[in-house]
Amino acid sequence: MSMTWLQTVQGVVTVSIRGNRLEEMVNEATRGGIGLSAIRRAGDGLLECEVTVGDYFRLRPHLKRTGCRIHVLKRRGLPFWLRRLERRKFFAAGLFLFFAGLYVLSSLVWTIEVKGNEKLTTEQVMQAAREEGLYPFQWSFRLQELDMLSKKLVGRLPGVSWIGVDRQGTKVTVEVVESTTPPPLALYSPRHLVASVDAVVTQVKADSGKPAVARNKKVKKGDILISGVIGKDGNTRTVVAKGDVRGLVWYVYEIESPLTQKVKVYTGDSKTQWHLLLGSRTLQVWGFGQPEFERFESVESQRQLAWRGWTLPLGTVKEQVMEMREDERALSVEEARALGILRAQAAVLDKAGEKARIVEQNILHEKTENGKVYMKVFFEVEQSIAEERAIVQMQGE
């Protein structure tokens, strides 16, 4: 049976009463203002009921007059809990210290995160915050009102239009919005777009200027693709040529690809180390000593305590140290060839620039010796081939 808060404070005992005059005893006790609840027959001449601690002692005269005997079956409530706690003083002290420590730790600022800063360094923002009383391990009740703190930080940091300060538990986030000024417009002088490499033109798009080549035309490095001189018959003027010209470019790569490959293998042996997490710092508590592995990798998993939606600055870090080794795997000629071509494709596309694509590739020569596959590979790549060249005008023109 559930107890009311008053019964919890007073304490409730469940008792069994044995005797031949049970009904007489119950009636007398009720008339005397003793509260008996949950009365039930438990056998011939035996009943069970619940009574508060105070009424339990008032029940004794009625038991004596009716010749009944009482036996306590169960005790519940605050008085009994305090009595048990008194017998376990060290446990009570530890419980008190635990909750006191939890309160103290949750009242500190453990971490400060700075977001949104690009021109300002994190150290500059942290220094300004420290001057206003915001720093790690500061008491949260000593902080200024967050709105006031935001305004003061804006005044301390140059080039900032807004700062927001938010506190969630033991973590404070400072979000910075820097004022932006548009960059000055570049001063362009008239110029052509010319070919950066020898190529065959596949596409010409002129935004300004006059196209000087057409699709499928072969051009050499330095040839004008889009002219910055427009007009005719002596009525001309110069502009900044803009547009996109793409073409087919040819590359030949010599490739060496080994017939062996190093692979990482885990042996299955590992060692576990445990750390106690205190804010942003850790303290090792288990698994001391360096691992006896020649080569190894570590994987960490972190767990933090949470209370009422707040992430507390306490937790554990499990570090799994796994032994590994490097083995050599033999490759077939086909596998070595494919790996070598993949590396060459990556190098070609990196050199050809953004939006380049390989149209065709052919192996011109191949041989296998000294544990390697040697190849000469031809690549046909479609890429942007335009680059700027200023128009030099002579005096008097």
C-alpha cells in the first residue's frame, strides 16, 4: 500500500495481532483515535494491519486489556531510514560528500567554446572573456548576466558586430559574429584569354570579348581564344575578355607499380586502459604501463554523466590499445597495373584542374621486371585551357 507524505514522515509499521478478542481490541483502539489501516484476516485468531509509529505505542494498553499479542512484520518511513543510516555513518558521510561534490562540480564553468571567429583568434576572445570574469573553473554564480556579458565583450573586441553567450550546465558557448566589409573591386585592365597549353578546342563560351577560335580547332600555347579587342573598321575598343574555353589535352605518364602491397593486420591482442574524465582533462586509473606491442593503434570511447538534461563534467574514457602489424600481399600483374593507372589518373586530374575529365586512356608500352610493372600510359583529358594575358597598348594608339 502506498503511503502519504505524512505517513512517510511519521513512519509506518505492518503488524500481526494474535488473540481471541481481536474484534474487541480493534473497536477499542478505533474509539481511542488510533488509526488502523489495511486490516485483513491472516488466519484463525490472527489479523494484520498497518499503523503509524506513534499509534503503535498507544496500542499497547488495548492489547494488554484484551490479552492480544502483537508482532512487527515490516517497518517503513523516514524514522527507520534515518536509524539505518545512523548505523552506517561512513556510508551516510560518503553519500553526503558525493552529492555535495556533485553540486560543487556542477556549479563550475568547466569548458568554454568559441564559435564563429575567423579574423579574431580564439585566444583573443578568451582573453577578453577572462577580463570580464569568464574563464574555466569560475563559479557560475559569479558570472555576470549573460546579456550584459555579451555587450561588454562586443566593446572589448574590435571588428565584432554581435556576440552571444549561452550557458548549458557546465559549458559556456561564446558565438562571435564579425563585421564584414566588402572587398574592394579589382581594377581590371583590358586583356585576352589565351591558350595555356596545346589542345583541340571542344567548347567556347564568351561572356565578354570576341571568340577567336571555333570548336575542333587545334591551338598552341599562347594563341588567342577570346579577344579583348572588339569592333572593326577602325572603330575598336578593348575590354576584359571573360568566358570559358575547354579543350582536349594529351598527357603521357611513365608508371612504376610494385607487385607487392603493404596491408594493415590486427593480431587480436589488445590492452584496455581506463581514464577518469574531469572536464577537459583525464586521469588514468587502470591499465598502467606502456603496451608491450611493437606496433599498435588506439581507439577511445568516452561516456559522460548526465543529470536532468545537463551533461556533467564527469565521466570515463576507455582506451583500447590494439596490436597490429604490416604484412606484404602479393599482387597479380593485373592488380598492380590497375593500381598504377589509378594513381596516374589522380595525378592527371590534379594537374588538369577543376572539372577536368579523362576522355580516353591507352597503354603505349608495358613490361614486368624486378618485382615491378613498368608502363607508359597516354591520357586524353578535357579541361579548361584559358588563361588571361594583358593587352599591351603602345603610346599613341
